[in-house]
Amino acid sequence: MLFLVVSTPRPERPAKVASRRQSFWPWIASYQESGICRHVYARAGRGAVAVFDVASNEALHLILNEWADIIPAHFDTYPLVDLEATKRMLASQAAAESG
């Protein structure tokens, strides 16, 4: 299951949470190495966006709780569909329409 996660940290002074923010990158790197985090980017200003490939909603829930322990934030989550799955679905719909 693919999810896009957009974090918006609590409105604290950046200097106040700088050390916690630094610990985020080694933490997320472990998920990148395992393939669970496919992409991660820092947002301009504060926050981050990441694409996770997880087996379940519970797995995503665990990751977001760990993330919030490092940097308290609001998370917007968007379920995504793999590009190849989308192509297969469209081909199936087109075939059904023409048949």
C-alpha cells in the first residue's frame, strides 16, 4: 500500500527543536534502506513529505507515531495507486467498454 505523507510541524521556534529535527534524517534513512520509504523530501520552511510502501494501515500508523515522537506534527495522508496498477485498471476498463 502506497501513501504520500505530508508533515506540518507544530508552530515552535525552529531553533527550539533543531536537535530533534537532526535526528529525523537518520531515523527515516532506516526506512529508506529497507524500501519502506520510497522517497522523502524536506519542505521549504519546515516539514517533510514522504512516500511509504507499507503492508497495512497499522504499519503506517506505527511509522507516523514514531515520526511524531521525533517531531510533533500534523500529518496529511493520501493513499496512492502504483502506476503499473493504474495502467492495468485503465486497460481493463477500456477493454470492457469496447467489448
